Amino acid sequence: MNKTWYKEGIVYQIYPRSFKDSNQDGVGDLRGIIEKLDYLKDLGISIVWLSPIYESPLDDNGYDISDYCKILPEYGTMDDFIELVNGLHERGIALIMDLVVNHTSDEHPWFVESKKSVDNPYRDYYIWKEGTEGKAPNKWGSFFGGPAWEYDETTNQYYLHLFSKKQPDLNWDNPNVREEVKKILTFWLDLGVDGFRCDVINIISKREGLPEGKWKPVLRGSEHYINGPKVHEYLHELYEDVLSKYNCFTVGESVFITPEIALDYIADWKEELSMLFQFDHMNADCFFVKWFGRKFKPVRLKKAMTKWQYGINEKGWNTLYFENHDQPRSVSRFGSLKYREQSAKMLATYLLFQKGTPFIYQGQEIGMTNAHFTKLSQYRDVESLNIYRIGTKKLLWSKRRMLKKLARSSRDHARTPMQWSNEINGGFSEATPWIEANTNYETINVKNDLKNKNSILKYYQKIIALRKKHEIIVYGEFIEHYPNDNKIVCYERNYEDEKLVVVANFTGKEVFQKAPYDLAKAKLLLNNYDDDDRILKPYQAKVYLFKK
Ligand code: GLC
Ligand code: CA
């Protein structure tokens, strides 16, 4: 196992639109982040992942890019960006950017050209096809619902978009496209960035001829682009030509993947990506896709997490996350609003003592909860609005039913403004924010948490400090106990002459503390309650350290 800085790092994800508004226009911006640099330093994190800040018509909040080398003016200027990079580096914090290159915006100049004629030099930057009998070329579906093809009358052909119709897929088989991507990587690396989070990177290579694919309830055709035929060749090319020349790392977002297949991208001896995000544990409260919810069961979460702990183990490196800008808030999903503080701390303990690089999403460190939206007009996310339309118009489901689905699973739950204080809009902005703040900012906010020594924020600071102090938390071998127990968590880590044991209660009721060792012989490193006996209080979590 090679030791490296990014394995030892702790990442904090910033969704710039919702982090901090510095000029009171209701939209978060780079100067807002600069204002909070010391907050990040005090939290102890060592890497920031910045969601897209590039020029974009914002159909998908910046995941639809119209210029990869310019900053969206709403977010600031290139000077602000340089100041941000320097400010982070001065504090010992690295920066990774979001690389969104499965698709561009339909307003990107490449696509504007591509649309013009079948012999335009940019035509082959995208994936165009003739229709069949007045219909789309095949029945492939979009991740946001509906068909993955859009008809364009200029040339009487269809273009492929696996996300919104304003996000046409790039044609990676075109070597010019790959050269453009390398230029983008080089541009940002030369500005000092330390790596990339690569958006939906395991779907960039589509099978030649774009075959129809077997019938599926959603995402028909996906077997022809998930881990597609040339994905490894293309990622290796980026690694060899650009990434390997810098001290940087990459984390790829990968959909529908197993640990075995993940190793094809990230095993220590592969020269492709450094680590991957996977989604197995995000199904602990739904069936396959989030719009079909089921009751959360701790054991399902545990099984998925453990599968990846064991599956990647010594061969590669895991990521650890419960939240990001696409997921509802973890305390609302996997914890309890009745025991918000205890369960937020318990989830932090369960997650952050496992093996892998942790990713903390803005607001998670203060236990932010899902939004309280009751009306469609409160939602902003293109995916939520699409699904609502498909549900009510095509499937003829009631508006109430669709609003219930959004209230549970919308990506907007993660996108409400960061709650800094109990001032208006949670101190995010004095202007009306682009998306409503969660009204619970009156009590749930950073300012309160900084004052209270038992706060969730202080607990995160403690865990982060422990991760930095004890190598065992980073590199120790993971072993789980009682995997089928739906009430408690118990796992250990082993490294050199130390053993670390995590025990936790995943329920709102007291449970008996089971452990494979005599914990009285160990040192208690962390506890989210004051008492330490053989009964675990609701969502109690404890960490013990043994010297062998
Ligand atoms: C990724 C992003 C998500 C975006 C999609 C299309 O899943 O995390 O926010 O909508 O890719 O770029
Ligand atoms: Ca602003």
C-alpha cells in the first residue's frame, strides 16, 4: 500500500452557489468562499472540492459548461479564483475542481458549431444520428427521465444527451475531443489546482453503432456505455499525457459499478484514476433509483459500505461519503430528526473511521437537514422539475404523490443555503437567495455550533484531528463484526501494534453493547455521550484504541 497525501486527506465539498454570497445578489460566489477560508482551516480539512464555477447557462447549475476556462461572472473573476487557490494553499489546503466532460452545455461554441451542418469541423465533437421512421435513433433514456435524444431540425438529425437536453454528450472517440480535454486539465493544473473530481466518468465511451439494448425500466441502453469499450484506454491516455506530470489526484464519479470493476480503474497499479465514488450505499432507503423509496434499514447501509471496504481493500483506495450536492441530507435519511445531534455524530463516527478518503459536504458538519419545501415553485433542480413533469403528465400520478417524492429525494435538499448564523437567510445572503433557506437556520447554524463545545461541528473537528494524529484511522485494515445486526455497528481497524474498535447504536432506543473484545482494556478515544457503560444510548457512538 503506497502512502500518499490524498489518502491521508480529508475533503470538504463546496457547492459555490449555496455556500456564501459576498455581494448580496442572492448567489454564492468565490469571494464568499474566500471569507470562509479560516473556517475551513479551523475545521481541519485538507482538500476542498469545488463544484463547477465555469461559464454556464446553469441549466444544471454549472454541470452544463459553455466555457471550461472562464469563471462564471456571477461567481467572480479569474483574479478571485487565483486568490482563492493561494488562500487555500497558504492554509495547507489543496483544491480539486469538478471536471465535467461527458457532456458540455448546448451553448458551448463547439456545440453551436456542431449543430450548423453535417460537415462542420465540430460535427463529430458530439454524437449525432439519423432518426428511424421519424423517431429517435434508439430508445436510450436520460438520467433525468425521458428520452436521451433530441431532434434538431437544422440538419434533420438527433443528438445524444444522457442528462438534460441542454447537456449534449461529447464524442470521446474523436481524438480532437480528447486533446481539448487535455488542454482543459493542463490549464487548471498550471493555475495550481491539485486534482479533479471527474463527473460521471465511467459513461464517456459509448459502444460503436449505439445498439438499442435490452428492455429496462430505466436507462435502457446503459449496458452500452457504462464502463464502455474504450473508457480505460481514454482515461489512461489522460493520465499518461497530463495527470502523471503533476502531483495531483482524481476521483471519478461512477454509476452502477461493483468493487471488482472499480479496480479496473483504481487498482494501485492502474494508471487511470486515484479513487471512485460509487452509489451502492445510497440505495439503503430506495429500490435501485431514488424515486422508488423504501424504509431505511441500517443493515442495508452497512452491507453496502462493507462490500466496498472488503472489495477495494489492499488493492486500491476507497472514498467515504454520505452526502454531496446530489443527495438528500444524511441525518434526514439515515439518522433521526428527534436525535439530530446524536445521530449526526453517530453517522460521522461510523463513516469517518472506515478506510478511505472522507468527503464531507458543506453543512453536513453542522447536521443540516432536508428542506421543508411543500410547493413545486420552491424547487430549482432540473432533475426534480423533469421528474415532476413526467410523473404528473406522462404517468398521470397525482401532484401530491410527486411532491412527496421530491420531499424525500430531490437534490435540492443539499442545495439550500449554508446556514452560518441565525440572521436572515441563515447569514448566507441579505438578498433573496436563488433557492430558499431552510427555516431551521434559527437553531441549526455554524455560529451556534462554534459556541457550543458539544456541537456537531466540534465533534467533526475532533474526528478530523484524530484522523490526522492516528495513522491507523487512515491505513488500518478494516474488519466488520455483527454484519447482520440491524441495530448496532461494530468494526475494527488494525495497524502495526494498534487496534481501533468502533461501536455504535443505529437506533433511537437503548441497546446492549456487543463487542468482540474487552473494551475496558482500551482507551476511549471518542464518545458522543458522557456515559460509557454496556448500554448504548440512542445513536451513541464510541471509538476505542488498544495497544497490542
Ligand atoms: C453528476 C453530477 C450531477 C450532474 C450530472 C450531470 O452526477 O454530480 O450534479 O447533474 O453529473 O453532469
Ligand atoms: Ca453573489
